[in-house]
Amino acid sequence: MKKLQLVLLAIVSLFVLAGCHGDKQYDDLLQQADSIMNIDDDSAKVAIKLLDKAKPQLNDFSKAQRMRYQLLYHKAKNKADILFSSDSIMKNVVAYYEKHGTSNERMLAYYMLGCVYRDLYEAPMALENYDKATEQADTTKKDCDYTTLSRIYGQMGILFEKQHIPYQELSALNNATKYAYLAKDTLNAILFFQNKSTAFYDLSEIDSAIHINLKAYNLLKKHGYDQIANIVFGCNYGYYIEKKDYKRAKESFKIFKKTEYNGNDNYEDSKAYIFCEQGDYYLFSGQLDSAFLCLNQSLKLSKSYSNKCAATKGLAKYYTKTNHSALAAKYALLSSEYNDSSLYELRESQLQQMQAMYDYSRNQKLAKEAEYKAKQRLHTIYLIIISSCLILLSAVYIYRKNIRKRNHKLLVAQRLYKASILKLQTTKTELAHLKNLNETKIAALIKEKEAVIENLQKEINQYESIHSGRNLVEINKQLMDTFVYKKLAYIECHPQEKITDETWDNLEETLEGMIPSLANIKLKLSKKEYRICLLTRLHFSPSAISCFMQCNLPDISMSRKRMLSKLCEKDGKPKELDEYIQHLM
């Protein structure tokens, strides 16, 4: 039934692949592949075939889809027990998901990178990435991927077992069991629990190992996994042999034989190991013929020195019991030689692990030194930036202070200028009035007033010379730096914004403060014309002025012609008014 389900899913996936033309279709394809491999470990090969067929279309994938493709491809290969040979792709995937992934995606990415290093025999790097993977898991969220988290701890347990670190192995398997239960993966939770028996055996706690297997047996039976339960129960017969408990060893062995279990297919010496264990039992129970057959078969199948050592040791015991001392000595010697070779192999493996640890520690040290240097460079850069900012702020402060002083002087001069203009107008009015009086009576007074007018005109000329001395370009630059000009420029770029009365008032106040001669013009123009005049002085185009004034362009042109007549007492083009207004200082 499960194979039929896989076939149907594969057919559906091929249809999805055939119709892939766009992001959504590629997402559906990747989701389909993920769903297939999650059915069980055997289904991973079907997912790999599906992903292989999509490989020619990878260039059409977005970056996010390519990263997910590689992540799922590595996940499928790992579930299918296909060894990894390079870490380059997964390092890029991890770097991508560090910035863009969810907690579950980061966890899976680090887990896959750890599996790559596991296959490259770099145990320290594998454990480091497994640790990082567990750190990514957010167990406070409902969608936490407990299934992957439990498998990570399971892989850590296997690595600790190979390195003969039983206490860390027990800790990892406890976590694997806990999270498998949270993932509702009851079978794997029980199997993780059962794997603790080997750690207790390595600690010489045989009773604890037996207890673990018996408890796992009861749990498996309870949940209906009878075949696996019997295998687990049968595993105890080797422990009972060591305890010289013939009755329990016989009971366990009998149940184990009924399962017809031939060992783990992923372990090349599994059958040889099973035959050797059975041979030991037959020796223990006095069934010498059966013992010989099993041990001899184990020796034929054995590829590892450790299995050959165990098989020849068993044969030496067999020949001792059958009084064949010469053969017993021969196999005892062979067992010793195989044991030496096994120890040499183990020592070489440990040396490789030590070398890997040394390389890892050295790389960590180099990485820390590089990180320290990078931090030092960063601190230097920060110091330079901060110093530059302080210098810039100081320069800006000094510049603004000088501008304020200059503006203050101009403001005082402007006030005096306005006062002089007002006094001049008053005096002219008085003079005009006096001229209507009897010239003979007021000749002296007229002369006095004319003298005053002459003096005032000189003062006005002096003040005007102060202002006229300023460069037109400089005044225009100052105008462009004003807040009101920037406000109007912003409104010009955003037509939906309107000029408020406050902005008009601010415009008049700012320009009259910087260009005193505008005060005379204001008296001759209407409010609308004066505003057009101010906007023209700021070099805004007629079209922009029409938008500001909310009237059409011909109306603006007519107003400019009228102002030319009023201010310059001549008829001409609107541009002549613009030229006149834009040169006011």
C-alpha cells in the first residue's frame, strides 16, 4: 500500500514538473518533493528522482527557490543514506537561510551541513553544526519541527558513541527521545530510548542496559510494533551470557531467532556480527555443532578486524571444548593478531579524530584571531568616522555662527534703511504741503527741509550701497538655502500639497528681510501681483507659479505684463518683468 502511494505521488509530481512555468509551479514542485520524502526514509529516493528531473530548470528558479531546492536535495540524500562529498553548496545554503530563513529552515540547513561534515569524517565540525542547528529551534512556537530536532540529537548520539563518550551520548539520546515524542513519532522515540542500552554497556552497567531493552520491548509491544519489540527483547541474550544467566539467555535467544533478523543493512558486517553472537550463545549453551557453523560462517563473512577477532576467539573456545588443542592454539593466535590489527585500526581512527580536533581547534583559534583583527579594524573605522563627524559639526557650527552675525548686521542695517525711507516719505509729504504755503514765509523752512532730505538721501544711498555690494549670486544662493524656498520646492514636486497662509506670510517676511527694495514694490502692487513677484524673485517658472496661485498660465502672463507697466512704466513682454524682479537686491 505504501509503495502504491509513492508511485501515485511520483506520477502527480511528474505532471507538476511538466507544467512548471512560473514561481508558484516551482514552489508546488518543491513542496511535493518534500511531502514525498517525509512519508518514510525509503521514499527519499523517489524525491531525489523528482528533483533530478527539475535540475535543468534551476536557472529559471528564483534565488529563494534554488536555495530551497538544494536544502531539500541534501535532505533527501541524507534520508536515502547517500554520502556527501563536499560542503560548498550547504555552506552557501546556510549563509542564505541565516538572513532569510525561518527558525525551522535554519535548523534544517545547519543539520544538513552537520551531516555533510559527518560523511567527511570531520566529527568536531559535524557536532558544532548540530549544536547550531539545535540553537535555531524555537520550541515556544507551535510549528516547531520537533521531528528534525529529534533526528539531530539522534545523530549527535551516534557521533558520541563512535567517539566513546557515553555520558554525552546518553544526554543526546534523552533529548532525541523527548522531541520525538513531541513530534508524535512514537516509534523513533522508543528506538532512541532503546539505543541508550549501548551507552550503559560501555559504562559496564549491564543491568541498566538490560532494563532499557526490556522497557523498550514493553513500549513497542504496547504500540503494536511486535516484530521490532522481539528484536529488542532478543538483544539481551548477549548481556545474559555475560551474566551467566542461562535461563534468560535461552528465552531471549529463542525470541530473537524467531524474528529472522539479519542485522542493519547499512553496516557491512551486520550478518557476520549476528552469526558471531549466535555462535557465542551456542557455545554458552553447549550446542557445539551449531556454534561451529555460526562462528565459521561469521569468519567467512567478516570484513572488519574486530569481527574477525571475535569469530576466531569463539572458534578457539570451540576447539578447546572439543579437545583440539592445536587448532585452538591456531585460532587463539589468529584472534590475537586480529585483535592487534583491530586495536591498530582503532588507534588510527582515534589519531584521525585527534587530528581533526587539532585542525578544528587551530581553525577556531585562527578564526578568533581574524575576528579580533576585524573588530580592531572596525573600531578604527568607527573612530575615524566619529572624528570626521565632530570636525564637520564644528565647521558647520562656526559657519552658522558667522552667518548669524552677518544676518544680524544686515537686519540692523535693514531696520535703519526702512526708518530712513519712512522719514524720507514723511519729509517729502511735509515739503509738498509747505510748497503750497506762502513761499516768502516759508522759504527758510523749505531750505531746511531740503537739507534734511539731502542728508537722508545720502544715508539711504549709503545703506543701499551696503546691500548693493552683495553679489547677486550670493543673494540667490542664500535665498535657495531658506526654509521657505525648500518648502515651496517640495510643494512644486508634490502638487497635491497647497500653500498655506502661514507659508505666504513666511515668504513675504523672509524676502523682505533679505531684499529691502521689495518694500517699495509692495506699495504699488495688489496682493496677488506681489505674491507673483515674490515667486518670480525665487526663480520659479510661470507654470509652477500658476500651480502655486491656483490659476491658469495666461492669467499669470497678463499679471506680469501689468506689473511691468506699473513698476517700470513701460509696455513689454512678461520676461522683461522677470529680468527686472530677479535682479532686485
